[in-house]
Amino acid sequence: MAAPPYRLERLGVVMQPLPGDPREVEGVLNPASARGRDGDLYLFPRMVARGNFSRIGRARVTFDKNGKPSGVERLGVVLEPDEAWEQNPITAGVEDPRIVFIAGLRMYVMTYAAYGPLGPRIGLAGSPDLVEWQRLGPVSFAYEPSLKTDLNLYPNKDAMFFPEPVPGPDGRPAYAMLHRPMWTLNPNTSDVGLPLPAGVTDPRQSIWISFVAADLVDHDVRALTRLDQHHQVAQPQQPWEATKIGGGTPPIRVPEGWLIIHHGVTKGEAPPGGRVPVRYVAGAMVLDPKDVRRVLSRSQLPLLEPETKEEREGIVDSVVFPTAIDVRDGGEADVYYGMADFRIGAARLSRLS
């Protein structure tokens, strides 16, 4: 399978924890992004307080005279883990958001991981203006007899919608959501602890997709939380994806199809009494616009690896974790990513000549 003709070049650090702010003492990372109606670019970082207590903030991105993102202006918090399904006996968290603007709904839609009583599950929120957000609720997955299991039983993360309806498996226009179910009750391990769905032979965490008919959503936007027609899209393939893969940036339309920047993970051996080292890198894949369950092209080598000090040293070392993308003029885009689970960097995506 050919690789997508794109590259990523670092632009530098965009946001770091604010000294003295207890809401950010354990990092600002893994942001969503969206252009406001005012034309400005906003980041929605995961803000981590002591004890891994996560909120979702809002910040306006500033740019230098050359159009390079240079910093942020903080604008507060838009989502707190206030719901019972976003809390657990140890901590609470609304984490790792992704945002798309769905023009047909005239709404920004945020997907996020809610770190609740049974581990992470997917939450949805909507906003007309990027300022006021209303929860649409936790996502639920319809029972599919062919899978012989209930996807609601599994922890799930890294969810994002396409920004417009796509052809569903039944031929009807549908809103589609990429996500990453986990076959274990412990989100901190990739060891399999639950029965696999029928037809799944590789237990490693992979990218899945689910759908909801567009006409149902047009009638009631809360239908976005009730998905069906679940399919596996992509599994680990390359050595740099040996442990697991997951979605990263929301899909953007390119000439070849729908482009996403995803992450791949490997892990090493833990030192005596120490933590298992992991390594997160970023790649790209293009999905078929006629059938988004089908991968047309995929990176054979990473587009971005943890190489700088900011990417190699943090709360979790050796992590680049792409979660946001801002399309620019001229066929380029800026990708915003978590650096070592502590700060936020940017890289420019451009097409290979």
C-alpha cells in the first residue's frame, strides 16, 4: 500500500503549563482546535491538575508575522468533569477533545474521553460559538449481532466525527465517528482481558468506525450519541505501531480522500521497579470517500517522532500525540500535538512535490 504524499515539519512549542496555576500543574496537552466565527483559531487543551484531574480549556492562538503559531491567550475552562459518568473513586476527567464544525447542523461538535467509573468512554458536547458548550451525553453503540458482543462493555477513546455526512454502509448519508475500543478494563495496558468481538483476530487496539443516519441527526442532534454499523478500519501494521494505533486529528478532505494523522505506539521492557517505557509517533492514512471503512493509503514510516527535548521529557516521555488540525491556504495545514503528555507543539503538514 502506497504512503500518503505528505510530510510534517516542526514549528515549535505553542503552549506550556502556566507556572503557579494548579489547574495545569501536570500539563496542558492533546488539544482540539477550531476556527471561530471571528476567523481566529482556538485551542481546547486538556488541562491536568494534580492527581490526573482533567478539564478542557479554551485559548486563542497567536501567530507571528510569518503566520507561524507562536503562543496562546488563555480564555478559561469550557468543560469540567461535573457528571457522575466523568468521575471515578480516584480522580475525574474530561480528556483529549477533538472538535469539528458540522455545517449542516450549524454546530461545533466535540468528542472527548470521560474518565468515569469503568474507565474512559466517549462523551459528546455541542456549541454554536465555541464558548458555551452543552453536553449531548455519553455515546452508546447499538448491538450488532454479527460482532456477538456489546461495544458498550469496552472502554473507548480517541473519537472524532467527520465534518460532513459520508456514505454509510447501507448506502444512506450518515455521520461517521472514528473511535478506538479497548479489549481490556485497564486503560493503562494493552494486555487483552475481555472476549474479542467476532471476526477480530488481532487483539491490539485499532481504529474503528460507527455511523448514524444523517436524517435522524437532522431531526434530533442527540442522535449523534447513538451509533450503529460498527466496523474495524485499520489495525497495527508497521513496527512503529506494534503495540497499538488510534485516531489523531479529525478527518480533512484532500484530493485522494479523507486524511487523518493517527498515532502508533510501541513499548519496551520496564526496568526493575519502574514503568514500562512507551513511544508514540504520528503517521497518516487516507480513507476512501466512497466507503470510509476502506484505507486507500497509509504511512510506512512515521511523519513525526519524539526527537526534541520537549517531546522526549515530560509526564510520559517520548510522546508525540496529534489531536488537532487547522487547514491553511495553499494546501497546507497545521497539526497540533501533545508533547510528552505535558505541553503542546505544532507542525506544518504539506504535500510532497
